Amino acid sequence: MRTLIAVVVLAFAACAGRTRSPEPATWEVAAVRFATIPGFRVRGLIAGADTSRRLDIAMMVWPLSAPNGDIILVDAGFTREKFITQWKPTGYMTPDSALRVAGFDPGRVTDIIVSHIHWDHADGVERFPAARVWLQREEFDYYVGPSGEAKQPAIDPEVAALYRRLHTAGRIRFAEGDGTEIRPGIRVHTGGKHTWASQFVSVRIAGGTAVIASDNAYLYENLAGRRPIAQTLDSLSNLAAQARMLALASRPDLVVPGHDPAVLARFGSAGSNVARIR
């Protein structure tokens, strides 16, 4: 009898252990272009680049799709008319419309991971009214004042007011430093001081681990040449973040830069606005 009880206890413990430590989920990762900004100075992307170089940069969001259909969106693009007027993007669609055209249901977006507070990544969260919004606590505290005022010039005043409203409404979730798990298989990591507390995302896919760099690496050229981004508070921290992203990813090409149209050429089809990262 004692032997039988011992066997039952061991079996229960094994099952409990499996329950406590499930295998990380795997996700499908995509890049979706919602606009292009033509003729952008590469000197604004790569420190020390030739001042005459220009590039049509891709404005993208990155849906991470779960087997049950949930979508975690990395960054939310922009929608305010003043940004469209100022930057004159071509092929512009609101980010939710671009997702729909690419075959994703915007209504299934449960969470948005905002890599940093710049307008072109943070402004579009209003298009996803049911989603929780994740960003680093230090990023929020550094840029968003208690009355919704912009505490630093890097954040647009209307974006600052928006994020205070989101916080008041209970929609903000804070990542607390490096390695915060958003959902099983998805973690955020402190980035390379593009802003005060920018972050990047690692995601488990069927083939290993992909990394969504966002603006911690604008272009593949930053990564391949170990060249810091031009817009950073600390070039050395940016280079360290690039090295870490490459170490976390299963392959170098699975580090997905924030504005490189080559992402669509490498993982998509000619002329496509969607790329499947695998």
C-alpha cells in the first residue's frame, strides 16, 4: 500500500512540475509596411554615413500571431494628420488597415508592445481600443508628466497626453527592466538608449528565436557593419544592444531592423507590404 501511495505521489508531482513549467509557446512573426518615407537621409540612420545617401525607408509594425489567433503587436505606427502632413509618406494606410490588408484581424490584437515613445512607433495605439499597451516603466516616467505634459522634447506633446490618458484608463502595462515576459515565448529587453528606456522584443518561433529590433537597429547595415544608429543617447550602449540582439537570435537574419525595406525583400515577395519572418 505504501508503495502504491508513493507511486501516486511521484506521478502527481511530475504532473504538477509540468504544469508549473510549460514549454514556451511558439509564434508566427510578420512585418507589415503601412507607409514609406521617401528620400530619407541615411546619415540620420547610420552614424557617420555619407551625407548624400538617401533611402526610401519602410514604416512598419510587427504582428506576432499565436496559434489561437491572438495577436501581440510590436509598435503601433502613427495616425495623426500633422505627422502625415509633415513627413509626406507614400502608400500610407492606418496601421490597422494595413494589418487587415495583409490578412490579420486588428480586432484580435490583445496587446501592443511599444518599443519607445517616438511618434512613428507610439502614436497609433488609438486604432486598437481593446489592447493593453506595454512599455518600460522608466520610459513612461521619463517622458510623460503627471498631467499628460511632455517632460522631454523627444515625445510629441499630443502623444504624451495620449499616454497619460491610457494610464488613467488602466490600459498601460509596465515592463520592469530587462527580460520581462509579456506572454510565454515573448520577452522584452532593454535597448540601446535610442530613447531613455527603449526596448526590443525576442519571440520564440518554430525555427528558434527572432528579435524585433525596432529602432535599436534601423537597417541591416547597422548590424552587419556594427555601426551605431545615428539617433541615440549613447552609441556604445547601442552597439552593446546590437550585439545582444544578434546573440539572442537563432540566426543573424532573424534580427529584424526597424525601417529597412530589405526586410520585405528578404522575407516577402516583390512589391509586397508583408513579410513572414521565419
